[in-house]
Amino acid sequence: MLGTAAILTLTGCGAEPAGSRVDGPPRAPAATGAGSAGSPCPSRLPRHDGGPAGSPAADPGPRADRTPLPLPTGGLTEDGVEITGLSGWTPGGGHGCRSDGFLADFTVTNHGGTAKTYTVTLGFLSASKGAVDNVETTVLAVRPGQSVRRTVRTGELPPGTPGVTSVSIVKVRSVPLAEAPSESGPCPASGVRVHADRGDAAMGLRVVGLHLENCGKAPYRLNGRPKLQIVDASHEPVTGVSIVPGDRIATGTGADGTPRDIILEPGERAYAGLVWRNTTEAGDGYVPVNAPYLRVWARPGARPVMTTPELDLGTTGRLGVGPWKKEG
């Protein structure tokens, strides 16, 4: 798993009262939530730049005023991601409203040998380092050696939200482009889409669903459980963990039941449950397993898909998986 996120602190940003004189470069007002003064503003910026890989960073355009804020020399880099700018922004357009927020610019550089899709989470922080807003964005198809620029912004913040004074890299995940999961969009050449949901956690029990959709033109047959390979943050296979039927971990989670032969017609969906406990035993020889990735083969001979269920298996040494079941 990633270590503690490094933090860029912009000393004094948002600390001066409105209208007071501040030496140095101009500073944007701290974000206190959309519509904190006047009527709510229309949304003028996407939460992230959704342009194709390689396109310039999103530009708020003439309807928004950006106030660049200083960053330490060299910026912040982690796992190929570098934060390159933090700005305050205020939409214009004569609506008579106030909606101050912050933009963070960053680059993604693929230092590997294969094309990858990246999921980046940036955190906008208050002066006390508390989280004001986390923004997740996906950067598709970054080729080896390529650098891609992107911009994300704070979302609609409620009145009274603490001001933003810094930004950090919360998490970076990357999967090979050839194994990228998909929930929508063009149908892959395999004819099926596979992805993992956000899951549920309660009292140390984790439950995540694997979902498969037949987006092709022919029936798709499934029988049994998907084949799984646990992969760590360095994209290396994890050993020493047993893959077991889901009902050996817990019952009533949706990851139990007897495997049955099912046929998905075009447009139909199936799911298989993942279940584990994150119990951790103390003592020599007990090493907790934390692995963000899970490579999934829906059936023998299928194209593998690398999902990101964020497996925190503790020291249990087991991951449960249920059989494929038809949805609906």
C-alpha cells in the first residue's frame, strides 16, 4: 500500500481577513462552500478534465478567474504523479453569486514498459490538515514514457466548510491498459465488461462484488467461480494467501452458494462476491497483507481484468470468492 501522502502546505493561504493587505503574490479566498454568499452558482467546471490522454490540462476559460498559489520547488511526486499547481478560481458571468473553489493541476508519467490506465485521488486540505474534499479521476491509456496533464477541482462545498490551504496525493492506482476494467463505454474485444464495486465493510468483514456484463452479440457461458490472482502495490503477485469458497469466510454475504452453469444473453449481467476479514494477529511471523489489485479471469481462457478492491486481508491468509450468479 502507499505510504503516508506527502503534503504541500501553502503557508498563510486563506489566513488573512477579506480585504486585508497581503505581501507577495495575490491569493484566492479560502473555499467556504458554493453559494456561501449570494445565490448558488451554476457549475462551470467539470470535477476533472475528461479529455483524451495527452490533451492539455482543463482550462476554466474566460468565465473563471484563476489565482495561482505558490508551490514548493519541484512540486510533489508519487508513483508517477506530480502535482504542478494549485489555484483559486471564481466563476464569472454576471450571475451575482459567489462560488470560490480550488483547482489542482497534475501530471501523470508512465515510467513502465506497457500502456496503463491511472486512477488518481487528490485531497484538498484545510490549515489543520483535515480533509475538505477528495477528488478521484481516471487518466486513460498513458503510453510508456508519456506524460499527461490533468486538472481537478473541489466539488460543491457546504457553507461553513474550512478553507483549503494545501493539496496532497491521497492514492495512485494503475492497471495495464490491456487489463483495464470497464463498467460502461465501448464493448471490449472480449465481448464482456468486468469491474469491481466499492464494496461494504462492517465489523472487520469486507464484501466486494465482481460484476460481469455480456456486451457482445453472442451468449456467454459461465460455470463455477472466477479465477483470481492477488497483486500488490508494486504489481507483483502475492503468495501465501489461499483462495477459498466464500461461505468458508462468512455466510449470507452473497459470496456463498453452489456453482451452477449459467448462460448470459447479450445485455445480461452476472456477479460473484468477494469476502474476507481483516483480522490481524500480533507476534512474530504474522505479516498483514494489503494488496490493492486483484486479477480476474471470468472463465478458463478469458482475458484477465485487473480490478482494484483494496484487499486488506490482515493476517488471515484467506480470500473468499463465491460462484457466478445471474443478476436480476
